[in-house]
Amino acid sequence: MNESVISIRGLSKTFGTNRVLDHFDLVLHRGENLAVLGKSGSGKSVLIKCIIGLIRPDEGNIEVLGQNMLNLNREELDDIRVKIGFLFQSNALYDSMTVRDNLEFPLRRHSFRLAPAEVNHMVMEALRNVGLEHAVDMMPAELSGGMRKRIALARTLILKPEIILYDEPTTGLDPITSLEIINLINAIRGKFGTSSLIITHDLKCVKLTADRIAMLIDGHCHVTGDFEGLRSSSDERISPFFS
């Protein structure tokens, strides 16, 4: 687990007078589930959007799969985004499209030339991976919150990404559904060997998914470690998260 797939150095981002990220450093290793734990509003979602290229940082460097994300042109950025799955906190499903159309969208977006039978196979395989083949012709409005999250994850999986970025994957879900999503995150890593960055303030999600945890405090990566090590820490900046 030594090879890095994401390397972040000196990342800073300010909005107005609010310095959200302040020389933030982080490395995600291949095959690793790494959780970034921080309070609501601490900059976790800004971090993940900088990684994917939705927000441009003020300073710093982001390398993904050996490429500097800040130096890529539009075409090069699109090419590398195919290898990065992004599960939005809001799910970002298109309400006017069926589940099938939502899953086909990234295939059309990235101009894959596939026969209809191939597209159908990929859609059904992605749905099978999240246990929702029966929902293929449903509309998002017909789905529960947990089902919408699973469909969004299936859409992420359809391109078979090497890296998945999870933005608050359990927020707004009841405890049973949250556990289902947590188990799915682990199952996906086990089946596909993906490297995952999990942005969350949900301690249960962190405990059950993360090989390693990075604490985002005051814009910095304050410390990294495993769950038990951080939980037993005497650092007064860390202990409130685990109390």
C-alpha cells in the first residue's frame, strides 16, 4: 500500500476572509480507504472539489495518478476524471431521467462508442453491484434516500474508476441505511480494489470503513492515524471528535 494515487501538498483556499484550507498535505495510497474527518464547515467538501477540479485552489499541488491536476487542459482533465468516481453528498441524480438514463449519462458524457447491448450490460452490472437491478426503469422521485445514494454510487461505478471520492456518504440517512452504505463502500473496495477518499463527520462511518484517518482542523491536516490510535489520543484538538 505504498504507491500513492493522490498526493496533495501545501493546498490552500480562501473565500473572502475565510481561509478554508491552509497548506493542507495528504497522500492516498493505492487500495486504501482514507477518511478525512472534520467538523461541518471545516473545508472537507472544498478539499474534495479541489481534487476533482471543480474548485481551483489558491496555492499548492495536487497529483492524481501521477498527473498534476492544476496543469491539465480541459481534455486532459476529462480523461483523468474517467478514472475518478465522485459520489456527491446530494447524489446529483437527474430527476427528469430514469435510473437507466442516469447511469447511461456518464457513458454518453465521455463519448464511449458502445453498442446498445453493451450499454445495457454495463447498466445492469452497475445496478447489480449495489443490489438495485429492479430499479432500472424507476424515476429518482420513486426512490428512498438510501436507494438514491445507491443509484448514485452505481453511476459512479459504471466507468470502473480507480479512485472513488465519497462526499459525506451517510449524511441524512437513518442508522440502518447508513450501515448499508458503509457495508457497500467496503464491499466495493473488496471487489474492485479501489482507492477511496471518504469525506465525513460521521464517526461510525470512519470507524467501519477507514484504514487511516486524517484530521482536518483549522485548514490543516492536523494528524493522521488509525481509529483506535486517534481515539486514545490525549490531544485536546482530537479527543472531542471521539467523545
